[in-house]
Amino acid sequence: MYALLSLRKTVARGAVAIAFAVCACVAARADSLVQTVTLTPTGSNENVTNGSVYTVFNDAVNFNQFNSTLGTLNSATLSWSGAGSLTVGGGASGVGYEGQAIMSYRTSSETETWNIIGGSATVDFSISSGGDESLSLAGLTGSGSVNEGSFDETFQNTGGTFPDTFATLPTSGTFTLTYDYTPPPPPVEPSAVPELSSFTYLFTTLLLVTPGLRRWAKKNS
């Protein structure tokens, strides 16, 4: 009977060990999918005639949704950086001309201002996320695309004469979306788990042999 109990304990410990092994395997398979979008927007206007806010560019930032066949989506993060220059001009000779332009994306923006007398000026921009921004998982899973806002720049004459002009110089934005997910567990190999029939056969054999072993031990004691 001791042998039988010992065997049962061994089998139980083996089952626990197999369960832990499977869990460890699943955890080790956590993976990431990274998408990077690069935009190079342009914009210009040769005849700004009022103090309204003008759009220099407004480019959508779109990514592919997470494909659920890859596994379970655990988290999503977004990071970005943008930089570029804008040439502005206007104002009559000898007359001051003031204005501002803003580059922005999501939570980051930079405002540049100028005050020139005739001629032109160039202003430079640089924005970034400063790290990873966590995203809500709502709407991220599917087979289409997901919009994560727009990369923008605006221009405005804040004082002076008209007409004014603006034109982008080399400008770009880089946007990176990272999906962290857990792939489906791999199929369990048949040989990795002992068949129930093997256990049944072993228990039956022990039950039949144990009484004989007891009689033999008593006879020879």
C-alpha cells in the first residue's frame, strides 16, 4: 500500500510539474509587433490675405490593426518624433510683420514666432513623445487600419501687412506603434503527457502483485 501511495504522490507531483512547465512555456512566448510610419508632409501658400489660422499640413497617422490570429493583445504603446522648417515672408518694405506657426501631434507641440520687416525668415520645429504613450486597446484589434491622430502644422499672421507667404522646407515625422501580445500556446506533444491507460495498467498490476508480496514476506520472516 505504501508503494501505491508513493506512486500516487509521484504522479500528482508529475502532473503539477507538467502544469508549471506549460505555464512557463506560454509566458516565455510573449511577443511584440512593431509598426513604424514615416511622413514627409509639405505645404505652401503664396497669398495669405488675412489673420486666420491656415493649415500648412495635416497628415493622418494610420496603422494596421492587431490581427487576433496572432494571439491575445496585452498592451499597445505609441512613440513619435517630428522635425522640420518653415519659410515665411511678407510685409511691405520697411513695415513690420509678425506671425506664428505651430507643429503638433497628440500631446506634443512647438510654437515658433517671428517679427520681420519685409523679406523672409525661417523657423525650425522639433517635437517628440519623450517616451512610450500607452493606448487604449479599444478598436485596435481587427483586419483594417486604425487612426492615431494627425501630424499638423499651422500658420497665422498676428500683426502687420498682407499678403504673406509660407512654404515648408524638409519636414518629417516618425511614428511607432508597438503591440505586445501572447501567442496561442503550442500544441502539446502526445508523448509529453503519459496516457491514462498506462497509469491504469500500472495501478492494476500493483494491486494484483501486492497481496502476493505480503504472503511471500510473511512466509520468509
